[in-house]
Amino acid sequence: MNGSAEKSVNQLELQRIKRELESTRNLKDVLETVLDTAFEGIVVVNKKARITMFNRAFCEFLGVNQEDVLGRPVQDVIENSRMHHIVKTGVAEIGEVQQIKGNNMICSRIPLKRNNVVWGAVGKVLFRDVSDLRSLVQRVERLQTEVEFYKSELKRHQGTRFSLANVIGNSPQMWELRELVRKVAKNNSTIIIRGESGTGKEVIAHSLHNASPRAHRPFVKVNCAALPENLLESELFGYREGAFTGAKKEGKIGKFELANGGTIFLDEIGDMPLNMQVKLLRVLQEKEIEPLGSTRPVKVNVRIVAATNRSLEDMIQKGTFREDLFYRLNVVMLHMPPLRNRTEDIPLLVDYLMKKLAGQMGCLRKSISPDAWDCLLSYHWPGNVRELENVLERALNLVEDDIITKNHLPYYLRCGNPPPPAEGITPLKQAVEKLEQTLILRALEATAGDCQAASRLLKISKSSFYEKMARYGFSKQPVFRVR
């Protein structure tokens, strides 16, 4: 290689080294800028525990100059420092408390390694003082409390109180039910929840809504058995101004419109009158309602969840429930098992209910004696979870010590038998139905089988009269007794 060529190579090498030095200098400037603008105090030491880098925040806190501390042993600059131990042991210390100038500071010390050999360490003050950390924790706790409050208020406003966490039980039936709820909650299919009274069908309805994409939209409950027949339509679909005598001047929004975008829960769907079943079927088919007194239908985006403890199949056979509506509702069926079929869940339910009741009643939680447990586990619970909760609430009212014993439980439960019915008393609903049947038959006898005349005699509409006849299985051409 001649001299000129060698000189050219050397120049290229010098330029490369110059570029690398410039790049290194730029990186160093960036690193120093980042360290100096950091809120935390940061120190870097070499393998001899001498300071090679000390940021401005740490200098200001200790009241020293950077030039004066660089190259000095770290323990001479920072009191109670353990950086020299870190470079010896190579073991990091995270979140340790170190007292500096009378302040308890939270520090982290991390070894710097190359090829698994320690060549230095970096120390970082996470907070200026432990009191800063306590203040931050208190602010976070206050924010969490506020968030929980607003979440509970939102749920209360939307009408939901329960989630899947309230579906208690580790039996195979309950595991399967919870998993099914999680799956079907994601879509908009109509759901019917079936099960005996007191099993917790409403809890499932709430859980479905809260696990669905509609969770932040309204949840509206309608008890179809609690509303009078003549008010049910206006409650469900609402009405417009002047729809009927006594209507509010401004009209009224119905439950379906209130639930728009969310979920409507039709509880006791088996008690819905036949004429309303027809209108509900249209809502399911057309996704629209027609308020009373309105000339135009209103589109609604509502998920329908229904529940019943009645045998809808038997009602279809008797003509008291529409078969087409049944198939529209029965897209997804969820079954709440009776408590007697999942006795292994009773201890979990008792624990959950005792916490709930103790909070409501403002008393301490009580333990349960072995003889009381025997009663609770051997009883067949015809009233299901609702009955269990009532029994526990009664016991908490009676107990004076810390233990609920067998004597605090109802007598019928101690004997393993359901409470005997009060002598001479019939359930109100059953008595009303029996009276209605008797009066319809008498009206038909008095009018020689003329249904229109019988409805006028009873002062009810013709459609209501026919509906009641169908409900009780009466023929429109009855055979009458000769008086």
C-alpha cells in the first residue's frame, strides 16, 4: 500500500471514530438531561463505589454541587448509603427505607453488570419522603372510594344490584349456570329463566345485564303479576297525551322505552294476560312498540329477559299461554336448580347471607353450632334460598350470644317438616281464582250461556271475559246445571 492510500484509510478511520465520539457525546447529553430533569434523586457509582453521575434533583436535596461530588466515595456524600455493598454483592435492593437528613426516603439500588460482572451500581430515590408516599396512598384510597361510590350509584340508577359474584355455589349445576350466563350475556338473544319460587331468578337476570355489553345502559324490571290487567299495557308501552280519561297531560313513557338500549326483565311472565301476550309477541318480532293514543310505532332496542316459576307447557295445553310467544321467549333457557338439589352449596350460601344480613342489621357475624348445621343441611327447603335467608334473619334477631344453635331455628325446621298452613286460610291468589271461576259460572247460568250478557253482568269487557274463560278452561258453549 502506498503512502497516499494509507493516509486515505487513516482519514476514514479517524472520521469513523469522530462520528462514534459525537454519537456517544450526544447520548451522554441526552442521559444527563433525562437524569437532571427527573423528580427522583439518582446516583451512579463505579465498581469502586465512587460517584460517576449525580443528578440535579439529588444535588438540590443534599445542598451540594455536582463538581464537588463526582469521583468521591458514595458513602462520604450520602449518609447511610449502601451502594458500596451493592457493588460488592451484586444483589439489588428495591423499595428500602433510608434515612437522609432526617427524612425517611424510599430507595432502590441496582447493580450494573456486563458479562455477569458488576462494574457499578445505580441508586434511585423513589419519593422524597415516606410522608409523600403516605399522602399518595391516601389520595389513591380516596379516589378508589369515590369510584366505588359512583359505580354503586350508577348501578342503583340503572336498577341492578347483583352480578355473577352474587350467584353463590360450587355445585356442578351452579358452575354450569355461571358459565352459560357468561356466554349468552355477550349477545342479544331473548332469554327465559325458569325455576321454583325463591331460587334467585332475579339475581341471574341482573347478572346477565351486568355481564353484557349493555351493562352501562338501563335495566328495567316489570312484575307482570303485580300490575292490574288494565294498567299493564300503559305501563309497558306508555301513552300519549289524551290517550284515555285521567291520562297525564304530557303522556307517559313506558317501560320498554325506559329500557331502550338496555335490558327489560319481565318477571312472572306466566301471569301476563293473553291480550298482552299478543302485543309482546309483536315487540319480539318487529322490535317496535305502539304507545296508547299514538298513531306511529316507536322502534326500541331492548333485550328481553323473562322469568317464571310456572309450567308454561301446561299453560299452553290449557290455552292460557300462547305457544308462538313461548317459542319466541325460549331462545335460551336458564334453569335455576332448587336448593334441595344442591345441598353442598348451603354452607357457602349461609356464609354469604350471614355477611349480608349482619351488614343490614348492624350486628356482628355469628357462628353456627353443629346441631344447627345438621338442621340446615337435612331440611329440604321448599322455599329455596329465600326461605334460607328468612330463617337466618330470624335467628339473628333471636340470638343473644355469638353462636346460633338449634333452638334459634324455627320449630318446623328442627323437626324437618315445612310449616303447617294456618287452619282455614287459603292462599290469596288461589282464593281469588276460585271466586272468579264461581262468579263466571253463575253469570253464565244466569244468562243462559250468553257470554256478552255475562260479561255485562260482571261489568268487565268481553275480551277480558273470554280470556278468563280460557284461563280456567271453560268452553264458550258450557253445559249448565238445572236449578
